[in-house]
Amino acid sequence: MQAKNDIRNINEDELAGFVDESGEKSYRKGQVLDWLWKKGAVSWDEMKNIPSDFRKKLSGKYEIRPLEVAGTEISADGTRKLLFRMHDGNFTEGVLIPSAGRTTACISTQAGCPLKCAFCATGQHGFKRNLDPGEIFDQFILLNRLSAETAGRPLSNLVLMGMGEPFLNISSVLKALGYISSPQYLNFSPSRITVSTIGIPEKIIQAADSQFPYQLALSLHSSIPEVRNEIIPAASRYPLQELQQAMAFFTRKTQKPITVEFLLLKGVNTSLREAESLVKYCSRFSSKINLITYNEVPGLPFKKPAEDEVAQFLAYLKKKNMVATLRRSMGSDISAACGQLANRSKLVK
Ligand code: SF4
């Protein structure tokens, strides 16, 4: 027997065709979409305004494959890391980060990651597969619910900075974000959604050309080719100059600055030469720089920089009038901080 597809993987035209073939009125399509992408239904039984014989036809052809929360860990700073189990037994992770007046969800776009950045726990555990649109959407729903329960307010920000490189799974990412941000569905402002990438020039240009409504963050971590290629081996395929041109094109076209993420690794990318190079690199496009101090990952050789190393780096950027901040790392005690997601065995119930 042929395996059923998750109904959230099909497009709206296919759903319209199925409604028609089933002899149903065309408005049923809108009702099904509402249940899936507005009310977050995870079973056919919830779809009360859909006649039971049509629900039976739907379930004969399609499945709904919701994410299941397989474990939670809570940091001393209130950050919560959730482990999600998928229908095929693969796992992915999401993080809820509460801070003064806002709650941010960090979600994943892949199970594992094929890019193998040298400092990142996720990259060391290999790549399993791309997430489906529904699996990306469900992380938002589950973390939004958790935010309401634990912080007493819905999510204020969404970042795609968890496991995986979003631009390597862009069709699922755009589909999920489309429903999350559409006024007709979850109506979460696209300006509060940030997609973070290691920087694939061709994809960034395509995004700019297609009026990408979300914020873009570039995980740069070094603007010196030999250093960047060492810590992000996949970056050797995307020359820094080409990436810089793509960033300039994006900011011109969308009129939005790019957040440049710079993870400070002791003795690797904290030199004055790096700071000078970063200023020069970012001068070609509108940017704001986020410095992040590294959280050590067991088994990896990288170390957290000393406070004065970080302070000097930041001071240089400020002296050169760059918009730069030092981002406080959250959740490092539960391996929920940047580059630490992958420690799933501790979480499984
Ligand atoms: S830092 Fe991001 S892109 Fe690099 S391996 Fe980790 S998850 Fe993948």
C-alpha cells in the first residue's frame, strides 16, 4: 500500500482538486485550510464543521503528522529547550527564550544539519532530513502555547536559527512562514520573523527578488576567508565577496538591514585584524552586528573568549560607528544556546 502524504505537504490547488473530486462544495477547501493552518488541528476528528464522510475521504488519502514533544529542559535563566519527535522517529529541537517584555522562539528547519560548522554541536551529529512545512509550523504552535502558559503572553519574535540551514529547505520554510505570517491565518508579523543563514549568495538574491518579507541574519563569524573556511567549511563554496554583493543587493532591494551574527571564539576570530576586516566587510551593506560569546561544546576544541577580549572587539566596532551589540547567551546550562542544539539523549522522556 502506498504511504499516505501529510496533507500539509500538498499545495492548495491539489486540495481544491481533491475537494472537487470528492463532490464537495469548493468552500470546504477553505475550511480544511483553516483547521490545519489557523487552528492547528492535529486530527481529523477536530474538524467539526467538515461532514464525517468527507473527513473519512480525507483520512483515506492523507495523514496529519504532528510533532510530539519528547522532552523539555529548563535553564536557570528560564530558557526552555524542547525536543520534538517526528512521525518517522527523527528528532529536532526548538527553544523558548523569555526576556524582559518579550519571548522569542528559536526553531529548526532540518533534522541535523549537512553543513558541519566546526564549532557547532548540530553539525557534528550529521544530517537526517529536511523538515516538512507542518513540522516547522508545529514548532511555532507548540512554543507559542508554551509561551502563553509559562510567560503569560504569546511569542513576540520568531527566529529560524535552530538546527539546519533554512535556505537548504526554503520551499518548506516559505510555506510554513507564509501561514504563520498571513493575516488570514496566524497573522504573526513578518517583521518579527528572522531567517538566519550561513550565506548562500544565489538564494539570498532569489529571496530579495521575491520580496522576502522577513528579516535576514547572516552567520558570518569571520570575514577573513581562511578563518571563515576553517570554521564554516561549507562557506568555501561561497566566496566572501560574492556574499557581500548578495547582501548589498538584498538590503537595496528590501530596504532592510541585515543582522550580522558574529560568534566570538577564543583565539580564532577575536583579533584586531578580524575587527578591522569586519568593519570593512559590513560597510558595503546596511547592517547591525550581533556579537555572541561562544558556549563551549563538549568534544569540540573551541573556547569561550575572555571578557576583555570581547570588550575590546566591541569597543573597536563602536569606535568605527558600527551598530553593534553583545548578545547575552541564554540557556547555555541546558545546551540550548547558539550552536549547542543536538544533545537530545538527555531530553528524551
Ligand atoms: S551552525 Fe547552523 S549551519 Fe552550521 S552546522 Fe550548525 S546548524 Fe548547521
